[in-house]
Amino acid sequence: MNTRRDFLKTSALGAGALTLGSPLRGIAAGTSSTGTPKRFIFIRKSNGLRPAELALPTFSSQEAAKNSKKEAFEVDLDKHELPVWMQSLEQYKSNLTMLHGLSAKMSENGHWSYSSVMGAFKSGRNSLSGIKRATIDFEMAKLFPSPFGHVELSLTGSYSSFRTGIVSGYSAPAAHQRNYCYADPQTAYNELFKSVINPGAVDSDNAMLKFLQNEESFKAEVIGGYEKLKLSNHISSIESIRGRNQKLEAISENIAKHLPELSPIHADGGPNASTPEKQKAMTDILVAALITGLTNVVTYTIDELSTPIKGLPGNEGDQISIHELGHNGGYSGVGADKIRENIRIGHMEQVVTIIEKLKQVPEGSGTMFDNTMIMYFPENAETHHSHGTEAPQIVLSGKNCNLDMAGRYIRLPYHATEGHKTIGNWYTTLLNTHGNPIEHYGDFDLDMARKKLDQAGAIKQLMI
Amino acid sequence: MTPPLSQLTALHAAVIYLIAGIMLSSASQVQARTWTSADGAQSFEGELEAYDPGSGILSVTIDGKTGTFNHAILSVADINYLKSLGEFKREKQRPKPVAKAEASAPSTESNGSSVKPVTANKAPGRSFKVHEQAAQLIDYYCIDCHEDGTEKGNMRFDNLESHSRDGWVDTLNKMQEQIHFGNMPPEDEDQFTEEERSQMLAWLSQELESLNANKLEEKLRTPAYGNYVNHKDLFSGEYKDLKPFTPGRRWLISEFIFDAKINGMLDHYPRQNIDGKQQEVLGDNNRKVNITNPFLLPTHSGVRDYANTGLNGGHLLTMITNGKETANHMMYLVGRNHRYLPSVNEILKREDEHKAILDSREKFLKNFIDRELVDIYGDKNESMLPAFVSVVDPNEQKAKDKDIKIAAFHSAAPGQDELADIFHTMKKVEESGDSDAQLIAKCERAWFYYGLNERKIASRVTFLQNYMEDWRKNIIQHKYEERQKPPVYKQLDTGEMKTIEETILAQREKGDRYIDIIGKCMAVWSAEFKQERVEAGDAPREQVETLIEEMFVKVLERSPTSEEAEQYVDLTESYFDSLGNREGIKKLIQTLMLRSDFAYRHEFGEGQEDAFGRKMLSPRDASYAISYALTDSSPDKELQEAAQSGRLNTREDYQREVVRLLEKRDQYYVIDEAVQRLENTASITNQPIRKLRFFREFFGYPQLLAIFKDNKRFGGDYDQSKARLVTETDRLIEHILQNDKDVFTELLTTEDFYVYHSGDNEAMTASSERIRTIYEYFKDLDWENFEIEDLRKHKEFLAKVEMRGVNVKDLEPKGRRNPIREFKRAMESFTIRLDEGETAAAPYVSFPAHGPYNASTRTGLQLRGPQVAKFFNIKLDNWNYPSVQPAKMEHRKGMLTHPAWLIAHAKNTETDPIHRGKWIQEKLLAGTIPDVPITVDAVVPEDHTKTMRQRLDDKTKQPECWGCHVKMNPLGLPFEMYDDFGRFRTEETLEHPDNLIEERPSKAAPHVDLRDIYKTLPVNPKGKLVGTGDPALDGDVKHAIDLAERLGKSDKVRQSIIRYAFRYFMGRNEFLSDSATLIDADRAYLETGGSFDAVIVSLLTSDSFIYRKSNNP
């Protein structure tokens, strides 16, 4: 249970992390004095990740029995084959963790979880007041600051067409706030790489900020006391945004060097682009945002129940509803199971692309992937109409990962049993191992609480 | 006894030097170390402060600053080193006295203790001084309890020299706060004289100001410190002649005002069906444009919106994107409504005209290019078309598994626009006798020549191949022939047709598809028009001036000053030059939204100062102050007119407008969007929204929405019930405010509540009676064994009562429809509600159903969440439903016994007597509770053999805790007669697996109690009321109801609520100079028989509200 003392301890570090002396800040945030940060990619998928879909085909009968009974155990992946849909990760088995047995009952379940799965709270059907805290991605971004801080991408829609432009996101920068999110590759490209591709827009932004700064400074001259402080804060805020823009300009050469190529099919929101094409373009942008140093944390909703699936291999001509797949509807003679598998295969291809692209970027004595964690997980736990008892994570991590988990299939004790872990424990683990010693992140599981089972803190077995 | 200053020793008259910085002892040197990161890329020097091998967390100090992190980020060597140390905590350093001090003897004159002198300045350049007199006072009054060995409250003054700057500042701030608030010296010790107290505070303040670290001033502005102005002083009348005022200020807009402003800018005025009538509703922010509200208020119970809040970088960053999104949408509105921003239309007139022409040509070509090309090229047209290539691979054979469930039509259709387009093509190409395959082939060819994307064609073809039968039914069902009529060929005017023909002839090349031809023509025409605009030159300056005027009014709700007008015209012209007119206007909107006066309300006073240095609000600022006091919206038309016509200059003017707004009932508001979203609950009122919101925030019950609770412990569906609970609490307060008699007493002692009720007595009575009518009609018949033919015998009655799922016109079971089953389910449910002699049934649905049935909300939606009754210990299978509400509920008296308040002031799994008591102490008794000392582990220990009260006593009755807890526990413990769901109880359930007696099911019908059964212990709800100042009320209380009755009679409670109302409407804490305002408001309440409206009128016509005084230095 969180105590007031722990909370203060946590808050103090959270607030102080940015004001500590530079060497300590570097260490505390897990970065080096040369400025190598850790990167985190959170990939949200819809429609659940069914426990059976993660079972390894080469489990021994004993392991298979434990797995189906949801008993805790773990195996090394190098001694096993991966499920069909994960075959493309075969060469990265040593970087792969299949983390099973986490639960997410404290977040919204059923069809959608909105912000709650990354904040471990009930979102109150996506109401702003339901957002209780900054989501885990924003917490990680605080530990690894960057010009953009955090980037959110999504491929969502209205069943027949994709959302485009800048839209409401799923992450939360703070309690009661919903993040903005880039909904199509062209918008993401235009906004993220604006300093290079549209310097005129940046100039006009700067001109506007300069004008406002002068104007507010003039007003501040004629008042005093506490009210002057309010205006000074306003002016400081403008200054800090100008400062951020300057930082962006300073790295524009690097941005130009790594600018992704975007197909013309994505122009005007890309109404004719297929879903795999959109995913590929988003992947390119995601990777470029990391490589160019614009951000260290990306949250990517690769699909959501209302995302239209168009141009899926095996069902190229179909317009597929993920929601319908959840109700086992098939298309053009192909069953829902198979289509769901094909969708996941497409997702894994994107994960592999991210790994390969990051591996091509030298960093320190290795590559950028060495300092990266990719987390692929269902936004609504175990199935289409989920209950939250199982919320598996597929994690790909580089060799400098702060956790000891790679190369293993790990099944933790089942929900509401001794030793069970929740997504709150998982996020606490991420925070603790990267410089935030918070005792527990997120709401507690009430079944665990009712049974008086200990549930606070990190997952010790994953820590080095 | 208070010694005169002159009696203190000479030693203490000396200046004492205190040294900042960390001093290393020989022991700590062992932990000074060069640490290396896990990847070996970096290292740093630092001293280990603490290490916990269990969690891997360590603290290290570098250059006087300490950071905490996990050992995982360190090298293996470092980790091994740490592990070799095991659990570690560095010892605190002992101070060393300075030579000068060592030479002097400590004081023994007063109590034998002293402020110990300083040994040496270990951190050159960083020394602090305790003023001579302050040192004397500390020595006399404080040191006895705050030295090594006693160190009360974790404070020591004998080792001040060991403090770093932060420690020094922290200690001084704590001293200042304790002395300022009169907490120190303790009551049973010698007290400062007024002079000494002033001297001590003056020194502390001066020292902290010099370090720019005075937290007290800032704290005193915050809601948590409002009660620190002495209550007796405020109401005694001793200070009533002081002249009230509010300091001139900027007041950051609230989240509600922000939304209202944005809605106004975007012409977003949604309507809802309320009581069967379409009404405009403010506060429904379901806009088409995505805006993030950065002006969020804190979530604590009490007054949330204070004028001392400032804007920060996070606000502004969000506003940049908000500005961009708003500007985009405003430009969209400009295109739809020429009265929205006429100057924009004027500036973009030529551009819009060109766009209209281009749109017209494009539309014509998109619809009729095939025909047009035949007209232009005749027989040659065919030869100029590209060779058709089908998207359908004739060799592809998909093995279709017939057992696979086929996706429903709506889940495979490509969207409404696409379907319309497909329909139009079908109509164009289909000939009588065509088979489906032929028709699809013709469509495909048409789409190919048109030039649709290959994937889009494939998608349409696949859809038609798989769903043609369903599609044809859909065409009929949705009346495509009428609603999606294909375009009828009609030529544009001659000149346009000539232009089109000439351009096509010039641009078309062999092999071009239609879309290529259209694209080429459009590009040519766009370029021509653009050139035409360039040649026409910039927008005239007068047009830009008008634009600035309109934009200021739209965004900032005022005209620009002449200086502003000039500056903004120049700025806008520069935007036009660099971005073009359209984008330039968007940039202007964004700029205006980033100004500080968009974010802040302006209240500085205007005109001549009165004899007391005060100025009245300007009429314009007053109109906003009044409007925002009662609503979230800008001044309405009447207020604006009053301000503009000189009718907002006197107290009487204010009164006229305030009364008018309070009486207004023709405007509806959304009370809480979050509640509205949950289970589609109606959350609406037509009272001025801020009046109701005061009590929502004061009692803090909406906070229950964020408290995560267990269905199993609730014994039903908690999530489905909580929105209903909140909205029914809103309704109760609205009811009391509507009556406006003895409002505070009513709120604290009413026995009548709303439980599963829409607020419409007539409708709820009808709904309940309908169930009874059906039950009475069938109860003596053998309905349990009815067959369809039996139902048919009662067709006439069934047609009249309309039972869901029982359509008398079609009683045959079909598919999932089974009238006899639904009839029996309903009758079973009705019987449960009425078979124990109940005279009325609660009108909830008998089985899950979409849409309204039985009872509806006032907005016409299904009334959900009947399990709300469980909070009131009501069993759904034995509830004599009161159709007319509010109605008396057992074991309840007032808001503090309402489950909503009780849950909001409880924890996830247990009650919270401390915070319930604290709430009463602070909100109703105008009392103060100091912050929990940082050293206190504020957790009630677990013990599943004891009640909460017993566990709490074990923890808080320790001497170091009881000093504060005596102010809270006796007020909170009476509420132990309710559990953490607000249910009345006489026995406390000891929820622990060891105490489990019977496990109940996890899911069942709404009337079934799902709670597991555990061992229990009797509840002791006794407590004590201290602090009303009324001997007839203070004293032992039997339980919460006894407590509520006494609180309801207390003058101090009434005055305390008025103090909170003052803060709410003024946006600040009260000063002593506001005494007259508070006394007047209290008098107004009493003289009007407890009217809260009278309190509001009094406050909003007070000097505190009307006058501003400069706070410039």
C-alpha cells in the first residue's frame, strides 16, 4: 500500500529529477554523461491477445498443462519454437520476452480501455475525470527528456475510414488530460519533421512567439507584485517554447539526415492507402522520431476496434472490421481466427522493422536498439470482450535493458493468487529500474486486496 | 512566565553562524566512491547515503544534492560493492561548536537548554545568521523540546549549523508556519508576547525573503489555509468597520469557462431533449473539433477555483495545438456561415469565388465526364481511353470454407459515401437482364476508366461479389432511390462549358483516365486563378482592420485598443505575406488564443480611488465577474447592455443583475459530463450552474467517481450504480436549492432522498403503476404455464400496456425473438417486486435491453442503475417503491449520511474516519488541522481481528498523534455506522480470508446480494463534538445522526459554510477586512429564513466583490 511518506519520496524524486546536478541526473535517469537515453515504444493493439495465441507450440506436455492451468512457470525461448504469427521474431528470440500472467482488472475492460490500460485506473468510459494520473509512457518520458517529450501515433477509424489529422490520443500527460495524437502518416510526418520540411511554418511560429513575448513583457512592465509573477510565468512559458523550437532547429541537420520517405499515397490523409501501407509508413516515422532525437518515447495504437482493415494479405479486397472479427465473423471464406492471426503477423513485421532499423544506427559501442524496449500489448487484455484477468506483454529489448527477462516465456501466478502481478507491478518495474523509485504505480487490484494478498511494488524476478 | 528580552544571556545576544553543506565524517568516507554506469560509459563521485538490498534502491549525494535510483543502472562492480554492504544507512553528522561559542557557557537561566553555537563554516561563502533576538527567543521557548534527545516533530535547533541551504530554508519555513498559526509554543507551555511573536515572525520572514524562499505567503493564499483567519474575529463585529476589497488581479479561467469560451468561438450550442422538449444545453462539450482543456482545476473537496493560480508552460504548449485546431475549425465555419466572421469572407472573397467555380467544374466533371468526353470526341473517345485491366484475377481460386461465419453486411460495407457511389454506378451501367456477375464487371470497367485506385475497385468488387443479395435488400430498405438519387445531367452555363471543353481538348492525352483529365484541368484552372489573385494585390488595409476588430471580439470578446489594432494589422499582414491569406488568418487566431488575456480574467478596478484607496470594477469587468460568479459563460445580452449603457455602476445595479440571473430558469446546463457519459445518465439542471456546483465541490461527493470499488464487496454492479448515485445527490441539492429555505440545515439534516428516480414524480409514478397493473392483471392466472395461445387471449390488455418483447401483432417466436419467454421473465421480475405486499414496484428493466423501457431519464434515455438502492440498504426484491421523491430513507439524516458523501470520503476497501472527521473540522467547524508531518507513516495497521475503530485507536491514540487526531477521530468515528459503500450497519464485517464464513456467487440478478459473508464485530459509532462554541451542542454524540442534528443547529457551522461560499464566489481566502461582508451575508441568510440566494446576492453586492485595490509595490 502506498503511504504518504512513500508518495512524498516519489514526488520529491519526480520533481527533483530535472533539477539534480547533471552527473546524477544522468545516472538517475539511466542516461550516460554522453547523453545516451533509453527508448520506449509502447504498441497498443485491439481485440485482445488470447492466452492460447501465445502458447509455444513446442511446450512439453507438462509445460502445456501448466500453461493451460495458468500455473506459474518459465522456459527459455531458444529451446522452443515461436507461434506461427511470431515467426518473424525467430532471429530475435534472445531479445524477446513473452510475459504472461499479468492482469489489468483495475483498468477498463470489455471492448476498450481508452487511457486506462497505460495508467492502471478505470477511465470511466473515457471521461476526462476518469483519467487519474499520467500514463506510464509519459512517466517514462519524464525520465528521458527530449524536445518533443513524448510522441503518440495511432491508426484508428470509424470502421469504414481512417481518422486523419491531429486527434484525441489515448495517453495522458497528467490527471484529467488527454493527449493529442497524430492519426495518419502524412500529418505525423508534417508535424514531427516540420523544422526541416516546412521551415516557413517554423519561422511563422517563431515570429508569433516573439511578438507575444514582446507584447506580454510590455504588459508586465506596468504591474507589480504577485500579478506580475503571473505574467512573468506566461512570458517564461513562451520563452521555453521558443527554446524548444531552437533545440529543434539545432538538430534539424540530423532530422534531415534521417527523414523517412513517405509515399504520395499518404497525401491528404491517405484515403487509398491500405492498412499495411499505413502501418509501414507509421513505423518509418516512429523510427525516425527516435533516431533524430525528437523523442525517446513513442506510443503507437497500431489498431483499435474501429480501425478499418483494408488490403490485408489473404483478404486484399475485403474491408474488414476488427470488431466483427471479435465476434468471429469471417471474410471471403477466411475465418476470423486466421484473419486475426494475419493481422498479428503484420504487427510483428512492423516490430521487426523497428528492430532492424534501430540496429542500423550506431550508438555507444553498439546500436540504438541496445537501449530500446518495444512493448506490444493488447489495450483491453485477453479477448474481444475482456475481463482483465490476463493482459500479456510481448517485449523486445536490447542488450542494455535494465531488466533481466529477455529470451524467456514467463508465466506469472494467475490473477488473485499468491504472487500474482498486475500491469501496475509491470509499470512499477519499468519505473523502478529506470530511476523512479515509486513504491507502486497505478491502482490496486481489488480481488487481490479482498484476499489480502501483497501486490505493491516491482516484479522482483525481472530486476537485475 | 515570559522573561523580558533583557534577561537573556549575553551569549545569546551574539550572532550565531550556521553553516550549510554536507560534512563528511570518517565513517562516511567509506562510502565515498566513484560510481560507474552499467554500460561503463560514465562515472561520477558521490557518497552513499542509504541502500536497500531488497529493492535495490540507493541514495547518493553529490555536491550536496541527493538522488535516489535503482542499482540496476550501475556497473556490476558497484552492485557487488553495494551487496557486500548489505542494508545501509549513513549516520547523521554531529555538529562541531565554533571556538567562540565553545568559550561561552550555555544559558541555564531559563530552562537549562540553548541554541548551540556554530563550530566552523565548512562551506565557505554559505553561512546563515540567526538574529540576536531570535536566538534568545528560540533558546527560551523552543530549545527544550527541539534538541538532540527530544527532537519533537523531527525538528532540532541545536544543530542548525549542520543544515544545507535547503535544510535551513525548510527549517525556517516550518518555524514560521508553526509560529504564525499559533501552533508553537504548545498550549501548555510559555507563550510569546505579541511583541516577541512579531519580532520572531519579522526575522523569519526577512530571512526567507532574502533567500526568495518564503512559502508562507504563498500558502496563505491557498484554499487549505483559508481557515487560519480567526473565525471569531471575522464574525464578532470587532472588525466590521474595516473596508473590504479584493486585490487587483488576473484570475485564470477555469476548465468550465475555457470550454464555454471555445464553444462560443465555435458556435457550438448543442441541444438535448429534456422533459420532451428540445432545449439548448450549456456545458455539453462533445465538439467535432479536438480540443484539450489545459485549465483543469484541482480535485480536492472544497473550493477549487482560486485566483492565485498561474499559467505555466504546460498550459501554453497545449494552447498552441488548441489554437491551431480551433483556427482550422473556425475557417471551416467561415465557409458554412457567411455571418460567422464576415471580414474573413471578405478577405477570402476572391479565393472563395475561385473555389466555388473550381468546385462546380470539378463536380460537373466527376459526375458527367464520360458523357462530356463522348460529346467532345465522338467516336474517337473510345480509342483514347486506356486498355482495361481487371483487378479480378481469373486464376485466383479462393477455397471458401462454407462453415465459416460470414461477417455481417454492415461489417463488410465500405462506408456510406462509398455505398452511394456504388449505387450511382450501378444505376448508370445496369441493363435489364444483367446477371450479378455482368453488372459487377460493368461497374468495375466504369471505375477503371474513371481512374479509381486499384485497391478501391478491388474492395468494391469484393463487396459486391460477397454481399450482392444483402446489398440489394439494403438499397430498398434504406430507400436509395429516393435518398441517394443519381445526379441528373445538366450543363453549366455556356461560358463555363466552353472553358471546360477547351481545357479538356488542350490537356487530354491518349490513355488518360477520367481522373487524370480532371486533375490536369483543375491544376490549370487553379494556377490561373492564383495568378489572378497575385495580380489583384494584397488585401486592403481597411479589410485587415475589420478582420482584427472581428477577431478580437470573437476570441477576446472585446475590441482592440488603437495600439493593439495597429500592431495586429502589421502582424497579420506579415502573416499574409509569409503564409498566404487563409493560413495567415489561422495564425492570427492562434496568436490571439495565446495571449494572457485569453487565459485570465481581468479585475483591476477603474476610475477614481475612494478614500480607502479602492476602485470599483469597470462595468465591463463587473459584467464578467457577475456572469462568471453564477455561470461559466460570458455576460448575457442583458448584462452586456447594462455594462455598455452605464447601468452597472452601483450596488443596486449589481443586485438587479444578480437577482435576475438567479431567477433565470430558461437555460439548461450539463452538471457533469463524466456522469452524463456513465450509463447515459441525465445530468442536467436549469438552476445557475455555479450555485449547484458550489455544493458539489463543498461536499466533494463527485469524487466517488474516481474511487475504484469492488463489485463483489458491493454485492452488485457498483460501476453501473455510481453515476446514478451522483446524479441523484445532485438532484437532492437542486431540490433543496429550489425551495431555498433553511438551506444549510436542510442539507445537513434532511431525511428525504432520491433513490432510483428521474426527478419526474408523475412519470415515475406512472412507470411504477404500469408494473403493478400488469402484475395485478396476471398474478392470479397460471401465467407461469402460459403458451402463446394463452397470451393471445390477453391481446387487448397487452396492446395497452406494451410489454417489451411481447408484440401482440406478432406473437410467434422467431429467431432470437420469443414473446412467451420475455413475458415470463418480466412477470417473474414483477412478482419478485410485488409479492410481499408491496404497493408499488421500482420501475427497472426486467432483463437487459437497449433503449428506454419502464422508466426513462428526463432526457428520454433508459433509467439505469437500480442497484443504487443497495447503498441505502434497500433490497430490490422487497422495496415498497416511493414514486414521489425525495422520500424518507431509514437511518439517514442529511448529506453527511448520504452514501455519495460517505463513499467519496472513504477508501477503496474501508471507511476513512480520519478524513471524514477532518472534513467536518475544516468545512463545518472552521477549524484547522496541520499537515501530516513528513515523518508520520499515516497508515492504519491491518488487523483482521479488530474493527476499524480499534485499529485506529491503536495507531492514533499515541501521544505524538493524538494532539491532531483528537480534532478528527471523534468527529469521523460516528460514521462507522456506515460502511465504505455508505450502507448502514450495526456490525462491521472483518473482510479477510481467515474470517470467511460463506462465499456467495459472483454474478446474479440485480436483486441478489453477492457479498461473501465474514465474521463481524459490533460497531461503536460514538463520538464527540467539540468546536461549535455552543455548550448545548458540544459534547458526546451517540452516532452520525445525532452528530448531524447538532451540526445542523450550529451558528458556527452556518458561518463556516458562508466562509466557503465567500471563497467560492470571490476566488480567494477571506481577510480580516472582509468581516463586514461575511457578517452581512450571514445576516441575509438569517433574515430570509435560510435563503442561499440571499447569501449570494449579499456576497456579490459586497465591497469585497465590487472593489479592487492595487497590490503593486
